[in-house]
Amino acid sequence: MEKRDKIYVAGHRGLVGSAIMRKLAEKGYGTIVTRTHAELDLTRQAEVEAFFEAERPAYVFLAAAKVGGIGANSSLPAEFIHDNLAIALNVIHAAWKYGTTKLLNLGSSCIFPKMASQPMKEEALLTGPLEPTNEAYAIAKIAAIRLCKHYNQQYGTNFLSAMPTNLYGPGDNYDLEGSHVLPAMIRKFHEAKLAGASVTLWGDGSPYREFLHADDLAEAVLLLMEKHDAKDIGEFVNLGSGSELTIRELAAKVAKVVGFEGEVKWDASRPNGTPRKLMDSSRLFALGWKPRVGLDAGIAAAYEDFKARYGAAAR
């Protein structure tokens, strides 16, 4: 990937896409193509093909997706499977059709079976049933992996897939109806601190989760795009931090950063989700990447991002 090459970042305003945009700018890549959802609906095949025909990007980062936490995944499964399947199908096909040199498809650790052996190796894919609360999203992301694999097989493309663990960082979604666990906690604890109220969290706090800062992810995917091909990494590569903690332990860390000293209640009638999701990222570590942002420092920075973006309403 040369500095002058045209690069398309799909989903450039989201958590992952914005981190990739920052890293591209930092490394001196100047020909970046972006479109907002209002300008280009990636679920519409005709729009996507017209965009690729006109722009013909040499490199594509596929970071666009419909994402959310347990609540959103459980209540909107048709939207999650439809939108994410459509995005993957349209972008991957158009990239092949209009001569993209390399594409990097980003997915999620939710692709693995609910009871996969821990830590989860890439080979665990499709070896057991998925977690029901995010099955629709997971199936779409598995389909995207297989699209890349089979386009490489049939057409000789160089389409890579990387599956990140739970991500957080600047530009995250703090909406309580659609956000993931860490940003949702930041908002809940902050608002409870201002109101002098207690906080109620889903489940019993026992599941283990792994977290990775979005800037660390951006470094990893730039390494893959610059130095490695699909044949180097196989069907896909795991992208995780290598460390985990319980949701209860995470809640304690977030409460400390926010300065919340009230009561934390656990609603055991709500789903816990998968009991443990630790990824084996040794394949990526062997390529020369390791995460640099520690969780405590990352949560503190995320809280500052939340307050800055929400302005006076967050103070």
C-alpha cells in the first residue's frame, strides 16, 4: 500500500472506521475516500456498484456494520442479519468487480460458538452452536468471512478478514439502547453519579470479556494491509488483547474512573450472553503486533471522550 493509493474506509465515522482514519492520516496516506450513510447506503447494491465504478479504490477497509449490545441484537435480529449481510455482499462483490487490490473485512469475536474452548482459536469457527442473543449478527459476519475466502479461491482476489474482540475508544456509541457493554456502563455510571441514583446492570456480572482499544486495532489492520496477504493469515485472523476480566470487575473499574460511589444492582433476569470470550491472538502477535493501550488508561480516555462529546449535558 503506497501513500498515493486511493483508499476507501467504509464506516469512517464509526468507532473502528474513525480509528483507522486517524492512523492513515498519522502515517501519511492522503488519498482517502469516504461517504456518509446519507451519501451512500451500503445495503443498496446499485449505489455501491456506482460508487466503486466511479472511484475504483485500490484498498478497502470494510468497517461499516450495524452493531449493538445484547438488547439491540435480541430485539432487532432481522435488521442485524439483513443489513450486515447486504453490506458485506455489496462491498466485497463490488471490490472484486472493479479491481480493488486488497480488502480488509472486519468482523467480531461473536462468530465463535457459545461454548468454544478458551482461548478461542481461529479453527473453532463453526464447531458448535452460536450464542442465541447475537446469532443474527454472527451469521452475517461468518458469511462475510466466507465471501472473502471464496472470492479469493475463485477469482484470485486478496481479501483479508480480521475478527476483533470487544472494542472501545474515541467515537464510541454511548446510546443505552444500542451500545456495547463498556460505553453503556460509562454513561450509566455517569448519569447515576449526577442524579445520586443506583445503577442496574444486566445479568449477574459473571461472564468474562476481553477488551481492545480502537487505536490498537487500527495499528493492527494497517500492519495487515501494508505487509501481509490473505495467504499469509489464512481464512481470518483473531484480533484481541490477550487479557480478560469479569463484567463485575469491569463495572468496578468504570465506576472508579467515573467517580461513582453508589449502589450497583444486578438484574439476573436479563441475559448474561456468552460466559467467556477470550480470543487466541497468537497468530497476529507472531506477525509483530501487540496492543499498547492498557484498560485502565483506555477507560479514562473513553470517559473524557464521552464528556467532550456530550458537552454540558454530561457534566
